[in-house]
Amino acid sequence: MEANVDATLKEIRSDQNAMRTDIERINTDAAKRNDAQTKWIIGVVVAAVIIIIGVLG
């Protein structure tokens, strides 16, 4: 019975480690997407300002 409990605990720990790895990967991907979105927003704002200045000028 103790061997069964030990095996189950090892399996649970393995699953937890896999979930930690997945969470780290998801967080890394989210950070990359956030950086890309920020760059696009800044680019669009700069382009809009240039267009407005061109129209007014």
C-alpha cells in the first residue's frame, strides 16, 4: 500500500512540474504578444500623427 501511495505522489509531482512548465511557457508567450502589441500601437499612433500633420500642413 505504501508503494502505491509513493507511486501516486510521484505521478502527482510529475503532473505539477508539467503544469509549471506550461504556465511558464504561457507567461513567456503572453509577454511576447504584449510587447508586439505595444509596438503596433505606438506605430499606429505615430502614423496617425504624421498623417494629421500632413493634412493640416
